[in-house]
Amino acid sequence: MNVLMVCLGNICRSPLAEGILKSKVNSTQTFVDSAGTSGYHVGNPPDPRSIKVAHDYGINISNQRCRRFTISDFDSFDLIYVMDKSNYADITRLARNKSDAEKVKLILSEINSNNEEVPDPYHDSDDGFKKVYIMIDKACTLIAARIENK
């Protein structure tokens, strides 16, 4: 199983989601990566605040590097989780067919069906990063359980 986490810049939310899910799945059976819909930060590490909050929970994401989502990601990944509706629209707009589009889901849809979004903490305080971590962690716990039970 290959899972991709996507947010806008691939420096705050999706690196956290990548690190969290990696910590919950068997790495020999599940590959997890992350990407952004924009190319603002390509090649850079995650935001220091994301690195810190992940570290506070025992996860090291400091070696990740930002990359931009590409159409070939539809071929490489079985599931594509996006953090908000804008990311969802950006990614599904690139879908070449129904199969591509069906791979894309809002990550919090794993918790409930209210189409909730993970807020972008980039312009928020450190507390905003902790709140985002907790939201993503809950979703990743459910995602990991589904993956491990397949």
C-alpha cells in the first residue's frame, strides 16, 4: 500500500501526516510520502514548528524534503489524503480519470463525514501546530488500522 499526504506547501501539515502515519504502519508493507500542491518550498525541510511538535511526540520528520505533487503520483499511490478542500480541488482537477479522482480523500473524512479540514497552522502559534498534530494523529490511527487489517 502506498499512501500520499498532501497540503499546500508540504512544510506543515502533510509532513506531519507522513511522519505520524509512518510511525503507525509496518514500513515493509506500507510506503508513506508527502507532497504539496504548490512549489514554494521544494527541497526545503518541514517548518521548524512541525519538526518540533513531531519531536515532542517522538517522531523525527527533520529529514523530509518538500516536493510538489505530480500527475505521476496518481500512478504511484493507492490513497491520496489531502488536508483541506482547496487541496482536494487542486488534486482532483489534475485527475486524468475517475480512478485517479477516487484515490483522493480529505484526511479528516476518516474520522467523520462532515468534510472537516485540517487548518493550515503556518500563520498560527505553536499551539496551532499542536492542535493540527492531534487532528492528524486521530485520522492516521484510523487509516493505519484500516491498512493493517487489509
